[in-house]
Amino acid sequence: MPKKKKAIYAGSFDPVTNGHLWVIKKAAHLFDELSVAIGHNPEKNYLFNLEERKTMLEAAVGDLENTKVAVIDNKYLAKYASQQGIPYLIRGIRSTGDYEYEKSMGQINYDLAPEVETIYFIPPAKISQISSSMVKSLVGPEEWEKSITKYVPRSVVTALKRKQKSLLK
């Protein structure tokens, strides 16, 4: 039996966006197994707790048979990938700022686990500027639900409706 090609795509997914899903679907098409890992970035303040983010992400990728959702807690992504026998990290680049950040992170990841290769995806222009922060900033004004449906899966709109009060504080 041939060795399976495995990759991991990580993010905070607070919340998952259609930009994230574009990267996930591209990677799921190219690899036999894809782990989508929810990580913790100490520089971010999260709207959704870890369990909520995991639930939204599982709903969003549920139709991808070769994709599973994992949680990385207190581990470097490259080391986690190496420990799990996953040789490829998937990263998305939306802008020149992302490029500079990802280039630096790629070098650090190489230092941490040189056996793990980083692969970069650049999404199409129509979704390249979608970010979780941007989506959260749209919540509140009249008909906001309609405005964000092109940026996030339906499950995220529902979750944001539940969180709307805390967003407007």
C-alpha cells in the first residue's frame, strides 16, 4: 500500500471564513489526509471559545471525507506536525503583509522541524481579503447577516447571531 500524503492547515478560525475553506478544499484535493488544526495565538482575543470554533469548523468541513479537525494546545505547529508524521504544512497568503509574516514563520518552522515542508496557497482575489476580524467587524448594523453570508459558511452566521450581544459591547 502506498504511503499516504498528509498535510496540516492550522489557524485560530475565530470564525472560519470562506477564505479558510478555499484553502482547506484545495489542500484536501491535493492530499490523501488533511488535518485542520485549531491553534491558540496568545496575541489574539477570541470571540469564540475553543469548543465553539471546533464545532463551527467541523460543520464547515464535514463533507470532506479525508479531512479531520484537531486541536493543538501549547505546541509549535511544525513540531506537532513532525510528531504526528505529517510532512507538509499548508499556509494561506492573502497579502504582502501575510507574505512577509509567513516567510518568517516558514523559516522558524524549518528550524523547529526541517523534515516538515511548508506549502503556500494564494486564494483568488474575490476572497483574498476575507479575514475573521473583518467578518466580526461587520456584525451589528442593519441586515449584517445578509452582508456576511458571502464571507462565511451558514453555521458561522448562526453562531455570530448568538454572539451578537458580546460583539456590540
